[in-house]
Amino acid sequence: MLPGSGIVAAELSVYLWAFYYSLADGSGMLLSRYTQECIEVGVDEVGRGCLAGPVVAAAVVLPDSFCLPSLNDSKQLKEQERIELAKAIRAQAIAYAIAEASVEEIDRYNILQATFLAMHRALDELFARLSPPPDLILVDGNRFKPYPFVAHRCIVKGDSQYASIAAASILAKVYRDNLMKSLAQQFPEYGWESNVGYPTSAHKRAIAQYGMTPWHRKSFKVRLPSNAEG
């Protein structure tokens, strides 16, 4: 797969469910909806801080009642937990879409605008497939490019508060991790099978020693070790 852009996954299915997740102390807590008055779509991204690979966004619409233990922000979950939860989300969501903005788009527009682009692509695909469309977009974080004719709410740490955002964070993370692990087979020097493109010391040493690949973000300024062996 060459660096590219656009929709990479979208499916629909219908079930009824309510969302729960387990806290570190083992207690259960409902991941509440923002409102009961409308159809909500949660949106989140992954990969903004990486040195390599696309930025990926997911959009998810969930039914009202489904019991799913351990649903949480993807960053708080172990890899195998994310994989299992992603399977359940894909199988049971009313609608979901996963999209990306390419390395070239990140370098051309900057990472923030590329993130908005990936989010809008995911929303475009989801809205095209779902009728009636969602009334409210819930976005993790504090910035978003308004989507035409649909209200949105930016929620800091929303992926640890609302089920649809948590689900989106998991789908985006699992998709992107799988992509970077696949690319690691073509570029084994960079350790993408473990760092998935993030700026670890080993990753930066590899860039210093071997140079950048077509999947590296040329616009990102990173201090590389002066000695590739250091």
C-alpha cells in the first residue's frame, strides 16, 4: 500500500446496547451519552504525534443499550483489549467509518488541518450510509472544523467520558497500529512493529542512520542523535 488518503473502512450493523467500562479498581461505570434527545456520532483521531504514517480518524454511532465491559479511552487499554473491543464495536455499532489523511497531506496542510480532513472523511462516509443522519457530533479534544449543518461539541478527554468517542478512539488506534505493523515488514529498520511511528529514541536513531522513508513526515522537526550508534 502506497501513501494515500481517503476512506479506508466503513460498515453498518444494527443492535441495541448500553455501554459500561471497568475502572482500575474494578468498579463499573456507565459511559453516558451526551444527550438522550438526538442521534450522536463520536469522533476521535490517532497518530497526530507520530513521525511516520498517516493520521487516522474514526466516527461511530452506537445504539442506546449494550453492555460492553472495559470500554475506555484506547490509550488506557492493553493492545489485546483494544483488538477484542474493536471486534465488538465493528460488529455491533449502528454505523462506523474509518478514514485517514496521508503523509503528503500532513506535510502540505499541517497536522491539525490534516486531522480535520481525516475526521471529515470519516463523517462523510458515515453520513452517506446512515439515515436519518446524526444530529450531534461529539469530538475528543478542544478543536474541530465545523461540519456542515450539524452541531458539534468538543470535549476534552471525551474518550474517557462518552461511549461513542471511546469506541472511535479504539477503532482508529487498532486500524492505524495494524497499518504501521504491516509497513514495518517493508521498513524493518525503524521498529514500527512496536513504536507504530511514534518518536521513540530507537526510531530517531534509525532515521539518523538510514534516513527517511516515503512514510515519514518531512514537515515534522525532530532532533536526531548526532551519532546513529548513540
